[in-house]
Amino acid sequence: MTQAIVSAAEACIPQYKPSCKLKHAPLPYWNDDCKNAIYESNGARNKLNNIKSPENAENYKRLKGIAQKTIKKAANDYWKEFCGTLNRTSNLSAVWNMVKRMNGTQTHSKSQNLIYDGKTIDNDLDKANFFANSFSKISSDENYSSTFRSYKRQIEQQEENQNSIENEIIVTGENTLDDGFNISELRRAIRETKKDSAPGDDMLRDVTTFI
């Protein structure tokens, strides 16, 4: 069954190899105008590299200036729009994150290696096992005082006794709610009932009239 599912998935799900190139996150203010301006500027640059002439150099200089102005205007407009959404309750970290995004700054966090007993732990699985063992030792009974361990054993014993009693009741069917009652308990229960109340499933409004 497992092999059949895997074979069906391999036949139906497209597979591709992930690119090894690290793609940069796009700038938040980047739009089609910026894209077109850069495209025209790059085209003029390539044309100048192929044919070096005063006309091509002047055209490239002009398109490069237009591209710079277009990008700068898009960045200013986006920043003004973002600042318009801020108020006194805005989170300061969100502002700094936007500043980093506007500047194209990227942070790639990587977990640091651990050093224990002179040995370096660089594998994620080994790090997880190391933390698990450390937390297990911290929460073990060896770190508790003798007074606390004694109290802990007493509480655990009480819970075990209570669970055993409840399990015994379930197995044997013994329950105090099923015990019999006498006539005095019945009369007291009737006296405590509300009079002139709405009838239930038995359609009896006042049971005291029938006793």
C-alpha cells in the first residue's frame, strides 16, 4: 500500500530541483515603473558596450538618470504612505523592519554551535537531544530538597489511592448515588422542591399534593 501511494505521488506530482541561488526579497516599493525603467537603462548600457558612440553614451546616461529618479520617487511615495498608517500605538519594531526592507537589508539567522565538555555540537538533532537531556536533568527529583521529595511522594501516593478507589467503583459498580433512601430523606427532598413550578416530563406541577 505504501509503495503504491509513493508511486502514484511520483507519477502525478511535478518534481523540480530547488535553485541553489539565494533570491533576494523584492523591495516593498518596487513596481512596474521601476522595472521598465531599469529594463530600458540596461538595454541602453548593453547597446553602449556593443557600440561605443557619443549618441549611445548620451542615451544611456539619460535613461540611467530616469531610472534613478523613478526608483527614488517610488520609494518616497511608498514611505509616505506607510508613515500615514502609523499612530501612537504603532509597534516600533514594525517601523525598523520596514526601514530594513526599504534598504534591502536581509538578515539570515543561523543557530549557533554549542560547546559542552570541550566538544562542539553543530548538528541540529544533537542540539535538540542536548537540550532535552539538560531540561530532563533540571526537572529531575535530584534537584529537589528532601522535604519537597517527601511531600511530592505523599501527594503522588494520595492521587494513586484516589485513582484506585475510582477504578474500583467503576469495576464493581458501587456508587453512593445508587444507595437506597428512607422516608425521612424523601419527605425532606419534597419539602425543598419549588411549589407552583412548571411541570416536567411527568406533567406533575406540585408533587406535595400526591403525598
